[in-house]
Amino acid sequence: MGQYSKVEIDGRLMTVTINRPEVYNACHPMANEELVAAFDEFHTNPDLWVAIITGAGDKAFCAGNDLKYHAELQAKTGKRPVHPAKGFGGLTNRYDLEKPVIAAVNGFAMGGGFEIALACDIIVASQENATFALPEPRVGLAAGAGGMQRLSRMIPLKKAMGMMLTGRRVTAKEGYELGFVTEVVPHAELMAAARRWASSILECSPMSVRATKQVVMRSLDVPALEMANRNLHYPAFVAMTKSEDTVEGPKAFAEKRKPNWKGR
């Protein structure tokens, strides 16, 4: 356990909890550095295949940038806090992570907290407690950790602009209807639901999962469908085609047994 976060490992699954409930799990640079270290380990450890990120307590997933720390540092030094290069929550600037990450949003996901969730592949939200917003314009800032770019790619542009230009709050139910939330569940079932999604992913070949994520995300930059479909020279896709898992999968199917994935 770190000072501002905790990490639990259960087989192939890593669960990362932002652990600053006294400030609604808001993150300052030191907390972000711990989260960078956690996701560096997830990225490089071949035995870890899926991650969940959540917040401590029942009130907040992450309230975003720790503005009190921000203001105090600026008053003392005249300088703004510098967050790590890999981004808020250790995720928002991590464009080379092919392994899937699930956000279990247990409460407020505001500003940078919402940007952490948007950087994940699946968002599971507490029906009673989850609330989402990019309220930066209300405090003279803008959602600079990818929120402006990601939200406008995930939901209809006019809906995204309606959220971003006003900083308004959106419930879990509305987030699901808009399309950026994958599933809404009762609060008491949140972590079980996140683990259920993780278990379903772990039933698949990790090579196929990584290939799928990489191709989907990189294809978003290719405007023509035909070109996106032709260009399958993505590293994770090539690695999948050469892996032991591509032999094991059809073999297990033919033998009517569960596959023994190697992840290589």
C-alpha cells in the first residue's frame, strides 16, 4: 500500500484504489506519481492481464485535481503543480497500454477523475452515487487531461459540448444513456460487477484482447473504413497471429475444453 493509493493483486487481476477519501480522492502530483508506478507495473508485468481502478469510500471515485493543494502551492511558490508525463491517475497520457482497464466509479468523478474514467476501456458506475462532470470552466480551467478529446469522440458532439461548456453534472443513468458508461449497477454490487467484467475478459486470450484494443484505438485515427480495415500491421495484432494462443484456442474448441491461455 502506498501513501495515497493501494494495490491488490488477485491472479491476473490488479485492483488499484485511489486512497485519499478525506479530499474525495482528489489527486496532487504525489498521488499521481504513485498511480503511475502502479500502472507501470501493470503494463510491464506479463502475469497481469486486466486492471480495475476505483476510489476509496462511498462518496468519490476521484474529485479531480486537488485544487486546495494547487492554490496553496501557487501562493507559496508562484508555481503550478506539475503532474507526471503519463498523465492524471497514471492513465490519461498512457497511449501504449494495450491491456484493458475497468473504471469502477463509486461516487463523484469530476474533472481529472472523469478523465481517468474516460481513459479506461469499460466504465461501471454506481447507480446511487456516481456523478460525472468536467467542471473546469467553472474554476477558470479546462479539461486538459484528455477529457475534451475523449468525451467528444465517445458521445454525440452536441451532447458532449452541452456537458463541457457548462460543466454540468451527469448521473450514472444519463451517462449510460449518452453512451460513455458501460453498465450501471446498485452501489453494493459495484465491485462485484467490475470483477465480473474482468472475469469475462480473462476468459478470452490476452493476446486477442490486446490486439483488439490496439486495433480499435489506432483505427480511430484512420478516417476511411477501407484503409482502417486493410491496415492490420499493428504490433499487438501481428503478435497475436504468431502466438501460441492462436493454436490453443481452436484446439481447445475442437477438444471441447477450456483453453489454457499463455499470453504469448
